[in-house]
Amino acid sequence: MRSRPSLPPALLALLLGVGLLIWLAFGDTQRFQSRAPADRPTDRDSLPRVEVSLSRAQPHSPHVRLQGQLEARQAVDLRARRAGTVSELPHAQGDRVTAGERLVTLDPGDLPARIEQARAQLALNDSELEGARKLSGRNLVSNNELLRLKSERATSLAQLATLREDLDDTRIDAPFAGTLDRLDVDPGDYVQIGETLGQLVDIERLDAKAWLPQRRIDDVGEGMPSAVILLDGRRLDGKVSFLASRADDATRSYPLEVRVSNPERLRIAGASATLDITLPARPAHRISPALLVLDEQGHLGVKSVDDDATVRFLPIELISADATQAWVGGLPDEVRLITLGGGFVEPGQRVTPVTADETRDAS
């Protein structure tokens, strides 16, 4: 076999040079484009994105709601002050009466006659004592006789007063204006001393009573406005009239009363009610309950972004909350809250904050 002739060294060098020139001219055209290449991602674009919203504090009047019970402002059991037979009942059960009206009369028996006798005896004692004083001025009556007559007059006077009091005890009058809510006797009934005859209540003024938890004792004070909400939704307006200074030993809560007017005399004494006490207004932020988080120490707060685009945990005071909103205190007047993506970033981490509008534009 004949061997292939080799190229002369000079010709080989010439060919390699021509090929190199061609590659330099046309082989890397992608590096010489008319438009600049796209920018490389910056550090800001590599940071996690979180959605933020600017929250501003606004005046908020928080409320304290308690479950309580309505009671008549005045209520008294009518009791017999002496034994006797019921002779008269001027009013029926349920009647409205004024202060001083007769409610029950017992048979006085011989009290009127004994009172007349005591009056006559007192008149005789007065006459004898007056005559003795005149004679005493002329030394015709001894001092001992004069003292005896004075003692007899005092005895007659005391006896008359006792009989009059016994007669008063046969008549039971209304101590205040109200409703004869219960009448337990009928004419002819014989009653003993201390026996209950009925009950008089005043329902034009009511006290709503409840128990205030000790954690709210510094928030509530006497004179604060309060609404009493009935089971059917009706409202009675009043004010806190009493707040105990000492907590109950068993419940560690404080007795509280709200006094309300009941001009229509609704029959609600003894019924359950909700006390809605309005506290003084204070600056607070209204946020979604979903934004509330706990830090490693278990403190309740929110996540925000500061001016350096750094995530911060801000502890808050929970004023009130329900399923749709929460009112919180302890935050600056203006704060950028993380509303989306907060679960993926930690305090101290730098982020790229965007608003809800920017998020929608990007999508």
C-alpha cells in the first residue's frame, strides 16, 4: 500500500492561521449582540417577599361584658308585728300603691277601749299632779307625795304609748311606692308574730348585679356608663353604682352593680341580663385575629417590618377580640404589619415588603 503524502510544514501552518482568523471573526457572535443582556438578580430580589399594610391607631372605647341578674332596687317582705286575725286587705295582689297606703289590717280587739282608758287615767294623773304642785307651793303637800304623783303620771304615759304602738302594729302600711307583688293571707286568717303576709317591690328602679373578674378590676370604676341587655335584645341604660373593694374568697371576683331605670315597669326583676360597660376611649389598632402570633417566650404580638426592611416582633395588649377583628394596644401610632407571608420569616430577617396593590399588579 502506498503511504498518503504529508503536507509540507509551511502549508500546514498557513491553513491553521487562516482557520484561526475565521473563528475570531465569526465563531462567537453571541457575545457581540446589539442589546445589553438582562441584569443579574440583585440582593433585594433574592430576599423573601412579604405583604405589608400600614395600620394607624384610632380612638377605641373598649367594653366589658358580664353576665348578671336584675333585681328590684327595693323589696320588702311584709311581716306581722303582733298576733291577730286579718280583718282587712284594702289592695289586691299586683296593685300599684303609694308610700303610706294601708296594705293589711289586723283585728285590734280591745285595744281602742284600753287606749281610751289609758288616756283617761293620764288625764286624772295630770289633774292630781297639777293640784299637788299648787299645794306644794304653800307647803301643804310633802315632796314624797309629789314624787309619787309624778311616777304615776309617767306610768300612765308609758302605758298609753305602748297601747298606741300595739294599735299601730295592727296596721301595715307601704314603706315606699311599689307593687304588691305577693299577698299570702286572706281576711279571717290568724297570723303569728313574724309571719310573712306578702311582698312589696319597687321595679321602677332596678339593680343589675354581676361579678367582675379580678383581672379587670383596674379597668372598671363607679360612674362608668353601662347598658343592660335583656334576653330579647332590649336595652336599659344606667351607670355602675357599686364596685366592691374586696374580692370574694371563693371566686376571687368583685361584686358589681349597675343601677337602671325601668319607667315602663317591665316585669324583668329576677331575670338574667348582660351588662355591657363602656370603658374610656384609648388609642388602639384594629387588626385581623389571624395576625396574632406568639414568640418563643409565649408572648402575644404581631410581626411588622421596620424602615430597614427588617422583620420585628412587637408585643401587644389584647383589648378585645372576636371572630372577625381584634383591638390591640401597645403598638406605635403607625406600624407596617405583615399581613401575608409572616409565617415564613423570623424577627431580625431582612425582607422585601410589598403592598397588597403591588401583589395584585405582579399577579
